Amino acid sequence: MDAAIKQDLPPEGGYQKIQYARNPAKTYFKGGRLLAGALLFNGFTTYYYFNHCYPQILHQRVEKNGAHLATLPLLLAERDRAYLKHCRALRDEEEKIMAKVPNWEVGKWNGEQIYKTLDKNDFNDPILCEYYIHAPFFDFWKKAHEAQIQV
């Protein structure tokens, strides 16, 4: 074994020094200038918004509110019509279900008016559970627990 073993050694003069000192990033703006720039930017964008964008938004709101007010009587009339139609369907259902019961009159309890102070032609709103008597329970539950939304 004449071959000499060559050991892996550092290069002559040694390795380069390891950089471990803090190298801070270059600051382009200091606090005062940055605050002034933010305030100027905010001022210009506020001016632009209120002079160019907000009038269009306000116009759209007025148009939408006008359309809502114009269609509101029609929507309320349709809602009332559907309500009365459903109440009539409830009376018809009661008449069909109780047809075989002797001496049963629709809208009365044992032959007496339920509401004695009302005229025969006055309409009495049914309570919520009477209105949803033939509907699935979940529909009644949703209506009973929904938030009251004012038109």
C-alpha cells in the first residue's frame, strides 16, 4: 500500500467568515412621512368617493325605494288575497272533515258562536296554530320563530 491517504482539509487560508451580524432593511419612509401620506391618500379617496361614487349610489337607492313603494300596494294585496284564500281552504277542509259528525256547523263549537261579540259578517283572524293546522309542523315552527320583519 504505497498510496498515501489524502485527508479532506480546509482550503489554504481557511474558510470565509460566517455572516452573523444583523443586516437591517433599508427604510424608505419614516413615521411622519408615512402618516402624512396615509392621511393624504385617505383624504383624496374620501373626496373621490363622495363626489363621484356616492351620488350614483344615492340615485340607485332612490330608484330602488321608489320601485318598492310603487309595488307595495300590489304585493300587500296579493298577500292578503293568498291569506284569505288559505282561510277559505281551511273552512272547506273543516267542512269536509266534519261532514259525518251530526249537528256540526262550520265555524261554531257545539252549535254556538265562538266569538259572541262579533257580527256574522265580521272576519276573525285565526291564531297561528289554527292557520297552520293542516300544514307540516316545520312550516308552523319556522313561522312561529322567524324574526318579525316590518315592511
